[in-house]
Amino acid sequence: MAVPTTVNAASKAATPELVKGLGLLDSTTIVMGSMIGSGVFIVAAEIAREVRSPGLFLLCWIISGGMTITAAVTYGELAGMMPHAGGQYVYLREAFGPLFGFLYGWTLFLVIQTGTIAAVGVAFGKFLGVFVPWISTQHILVNLGTINFPGHPVALTLSSQQLVAILAIGLLSVVNVFGIRTGAWVQNVFTVLKVGALLGLIGLGLWWGASHSAPSLPAGGLLQGAHWDIATLTIVLVALVGPLFSSDAWNNITFASGEVTNPKRNLPLALFLGTLIVCALYLACNWIYLRALPFYGSAQGGLLQRGVQYAAEDRVATAAVQAMLGGRGAGLMAAAIVISTFGCMNGLILAGARVYYAMAKDGLFFPSVAKVSPKYHTPAVSLGVQALWAALITLTGTYSELLDYVIFAVVLFYILTIAGVFRLRRIRPDAPRPYRAWGYPVLPAIYIAFALFVEWALLTHKALRSVAGLCIVAVGIPVYYFWRRRRVAAGNQA
């Protein structure tokens, strides 16, 4: 009996595994870098059109920031308890069972992570096109035909903008194969650059505002146009979708928990520091928009006539910098967004692959996805599969629609994960908890209450898309049982 044991131990030791290589700084930059993409530069226009009040506009960013930080400090308890690859997938699996974990991982792979990578990649190409006119949606390189989904034909084309997005996704996926430290180095550099860009925007706004009056401060004050009733509350909750998802992906560091050094300390701290800094930067940037541009505007007219609500192509940050610096502003903001989106893609690619790796280790995804590069100790196959699927979504051009469909499901998974803190406290009271969620149970309960209100608002105002998103999740149920049967069959054959 001793010989097989020795052989099995040696075999296990020879199997390459992920290695710990992320410190506190790396973990924090993954939180921040994954959050900061192109959203903060663009979504302000849509929020302004929905709430129709500068005070409510800022309130949306304050509420979303509070919700994001509350969720992050609550996740810190789960991250300290279970510092394993997969993060949120593992938390849901342990709190509610493997089906819930799988449904999250399934939706993450099918739409959430890969769709976000595709959307950010296309935004990267779009703003790079400011400097290289060849990069454009109008420059069609290949027309692959049309797929006729019921009532929704999807044209498969390859524009120069899509090609650049796919090449960027492929490049960063390859870079992340060459070790966790390589991916972390890229993340650190681009996070520092993009935070510098945001600080530059804020500093410019403060300098400019010192000698100019603020056009967005009407005689009636910031709350002009606001009416405090249920209808207004509902509008604010629907408008939260923009700032919440500009702040999303902060949980990505949990996906790479297994590679964080001293995770019981560094994970909770990185989640808190990263979300706090980014949410503060976002609020300050949107205050600068109000200092530089009129809040109210029209779809026609010049720069100032369009205001925050109708900034050209919703590029509020570009309009604000142009109002302060003139024609140079467009180029500066385009450069900032190119840097921001490139760094955001890297964080999403690095972290997302760890979830599918964890699912494959559990026998709930293709077995090859669980393989680790013996030389670089990274989930190389998982990175490749993720890149291929994200590239396909990029080709379809439906990434924005897909993300809009799953917004309801994404918030639902956040609610379930935070509810998992309550459940695990009850069913595993003696489990080691090196960090306990600050403000428990009040703050997690407040988050759940606010998030449920957001879900209600989405159901009442975007019912069809919300239900469609739940259907995407539900399709994962038979897929889960297929993988489970396959795992059992493989176990029986062994």
C-alpha cells in the first residue's frame, strides 16, 4: 500500500499549479484597473438624461459608490475565509451549493466577463481611431454574412476597429500566459497611468474652475428639477445602472485569490482601498463635468449648448476638457481612454481565466481548461478559451446588447453572494474568519435592500431585457447537470 501512496504523492507534486505572486499593491491595482475602463468618461450623459437634475446626478454616483464599497468590504470576509482561485464562484458554491456557483461561472464566461472584454476592446479601438483614422467601424475588412436569430439578425463582419480589439485581446492573453508577475506588471503600469489621467482631469477642472463660473449650478441649486417621490426614486434607481457598472469588476481580484500572498490580510485590504479610491475619483470627475459644462442641453448646437445631457456621442469627459482647453481636449481624452481601456482589458483577462480554471478543476468545464503551464504556472488554456470566445463576441457586435441583458442577473449574483455571508455565518459559525465584514449585519443588509430596489426598478422599466438575462442564466441549469453526469461517469471509469 505504501508504493501507490508514494507514486500518487510524487505525481501530485509534479503537477504544475498556480503560484502566489500578487502582493497588496498588485491586488489593489487589479481592483482599480479592472474598474476603470471607459464608462466614467461616457455614461454621465445617459444618467443626466434620466435623472434631469444635477443634484440627483451626483446622488447616483454617491449611492453607487457607497454600494460598491459596502459590497467590497463584505466580500473581504469571504475572500479571507476562502482564498482560492475562482473567488465569487467559490463563495456561491460553498454558500448555496455547486449549482449556484456554476450558474455564476457559466454566465461569467458566456456573457459577463467575455462580453465586457469585447466591449472594452472595441472602445480601445474606437478611441485609438482618433489617432489612426484607418481604425473605424466603417472600414469593413471582411463580411462573413448574417446569422438570423428570431427577430434579431446578427451581421458577422470584421471591421478594422474589431480587428484591433481582437488583436489587443489576443496580445494581452498571450502576455498573461508568461507568468502572474508579467500580467501584474502590465496592470500596475497602466493603472498608475489611468489614475494619473483621472487626477489630471480633476486637477485641470479645479484650476479652470478657480477663474470661471460653473454653468451647471442653476439659481435653484443642485436639486433644481428634483421631486422627492416614488417616481423620482425609481428613476434614480434605474439610473444607478450606469455608475454601478462603471464601477463593476472590482470583484475580479477574488478570482485570482489563490495567487495572492498573505491573502487573509491583502485581499480584504485591496478590495477596500481599491474601491474607495476609484469611487472617490469617479465622484470628483463628475463634479468637474458639472463645473465645466451646463447640465441641461439639447441634441443640437455647439459644445456648451449640448451640455452634459447631450454631449457629442455621449463623450462627456471629452466635451468637458474641450470646454477648458479647446481643440486639444479631444486628443488628450482619447489618449487617456486608450490607456484606460487597455489596462482594464488586462485586468479582466488576467482574472477571468481563473474562474473557468476553478470550474474545470471541479469537473464542471472542459478538463483541459484546468491545465496549468508547467513553465509559467498560469492557466494558459483557460486564457486561450476566454480570448477565443471574447473575440467571437467582438465579431458579432452584440456585446453591448448582451451586457444590457445580463445587468439584472449580475446584480442578482451580487445579492446572493452577500447573502452568502449571512448563510455561512449560520451554517459554519466556527470557520476561521481572519477578517469579519465591517458593519455586519447592518451594511450588508442595506446593500441587499438597495440592490433589490435596483432589481425592482429594472424589472419595471426594462422587463423584457431583465427576463431575457435570467433566461441566459437558466440555460446553464441543464448544462450544469450535463457536466455533473460527465464528471460522475469519468469517476466511475477511473
